[in-house]
Amino acid sequence: MDYQNILFAVEDGIATITINRPKALNALNQATVSELKDVVEKVAADKAIKVVIITGAGAKSFVAGADIKEMASKNAAEGREWGQFGQNVFTEIENLPQPVIAAINGFALGGGCELSCACDIRYAAENAKFGQPEVGLGITPGFGGTQRLTRVVGRGHAKELIYTGGMIDAEKAKAIGLVNEVFPQEELMPAAVKLAKKIAKNAPIAVQLSKAAINRGINCDVVTGIAYEAEVFGLCFSTADQKEGMAAFCEKRKATFEGK
Ligand code: HXC
């Protein structure tokens, strides 16, 4: 697939997906979400990719939401279908085997905030603004916002954001746990890449199984989650990376992981 609305690059095992509609503040139209689905499926199947970064083109916006102009004339059935399409793609992002870092370089509104919440770790630029403005447009959040934002920041903050439709800045987002760190705009991507490289140095299967255990545990009771953790923990002992990691410790040298 030739991409018109996203950029995709891979360097040193780190894939960067850039939503690239800067004239529309990277709003997500059908074509963009279709391209996102295609690239995410490509990334999922590529064992050479260790970590993924998602960001937006330009200095102003990460993603300013779903494309309102494209959405405006939809009827109920079409609205539902559009919502489910985006939900499914965001779930594919959430379930990518590799960790995903959102580098939020400006507006993260509506579908943009929801996209960031489908990622594992959120880093923000100082100019980032977060919000779920949907109720001001006569709709609810529809790409997972009522569910994932609530799980990230808790019901009180999620309800305040969703019911008011208001925006919060990066510092406030950090204070409520929506972002991990805030950086000056020009330091955002270097910081995201540095984080990605730090993750990529570790045993890939162990990182991916940790992600799977955390994601599964969030959506089930703790007893079930703990049982799953025991399964993945045991599985690690069948990998060459576990042998290498522990041998390296005992031999006082750096481990070299092969993802096997
Ligand atoms: C379509 C958008 C857009 C959007 C911005 N643009 N956001 N187009 N959909 N979500 C376009 C504008 O129309 C404009 O194009 C250009 O981008 C620049 O935007 P401006 O409004 O001129 O910029 P500014 O004055 O700086 O205001 C920035 C802004 C504002 C505060 C982010 O653009 C804004 O409020 N955008 C909408 C944010 C929003 O409500 N998002 C939630 C969408 S609903 P033109 O060509 O007109 O100059 C959603 C639901 C998800 O996300 C679930 C769906 C199922």
C-alpha cells in the first residue's frame, strides 16, 4: 500500500509512524485510519522491529481528532461503523507485540487523545494539549476514549475531561498520569528515541510477554492476571535470551539478545 497520509520509517529496530496531514492538524479521516491499519499489521509481523513510536507531522498537532468534515454527514449506522473501524485499529495498536510510545507534539484531541491512550507510554511536548471535545460536537468519544482514558487516568479525571470537553495542558496531563514525561518541543523526538533504544536493548520476548501480561491483567481480575504472569514467566525459561541474560550476569558481561 502506498501511504498518502502517514509516514513510516524503520531505523535500528525502531519504527516511527507519523500521522501526516498537517494542514488538517493530522485529523484522522477514513483513508488515514486505513493506512494506519495497514502499517500496524506490517509492524506486528516484523520481528526486526523492537519498539514503535507514533507521532504527528508538524510542530502544532499530534492528532486533532477524527476528521469532523468527513464525519459530519454520517447517519447512525455509518457513525457506528466508523467508530468500530477506528476502535478495531486502535485495539490492534494496543495489542501490537512491540511496545508503542506516543510522542505527542501538540493537540491530542478526541481521536488523538484516544490514539495516545492505545499506546503503552506517552511522552509529550510542552505545547501538547489534551482533551475529549466530542460532547461539544454532539457525540461521545468513539475510538475507545470512554474506556481507555478511564483506565489510564481513573474515572474522576476521565469524566471531567469527557463531560466538559475542555482541554488540559501537558503539565496537567502529567499530574493526572496521562503522560509520563514532558519535554521542550525540540527534545521530544530525541527523548522518545532514547526511550525506545533503552527498551530495545532488553530481551525482546521478555519485553513483549511483559506487555501482554500487563495488558491482559488490566482487563481481568488479579487472580487470573497473576496466573497468566506465571505462564509467561515460565515460558521465558524456554528462550535462549533467558540463558544469555543470566549467563551474562554471572560472567559479569553485557548480554546480547537475539529474540529467541
Ligand atoms: C477536520 C480539522 C480538525 C478535525 C482541525 N482541522 N481539526 N479538520 N477535523 N478534527 C482543520 C481546520 O478545519 C483547519 O482547516 C485546519 O485544520 C487548522 O485548524 P484551525 O481550527 O484553523 O486551527 P486553530 O485555530 O489553531 O485551532 C486548533 C484546534 C481546532 C483547537 C485544534 O482546529 C479544533 O478545535 N479542532 C477540532 C478538535 C476536535 O473537536 N476534535 C475532536 C473531533 S471528534 P481549514 O481548511 O478549515 O483551514 C473525534 C471523535 C473520535 O475525534 C471518535 C470518532 C468515532
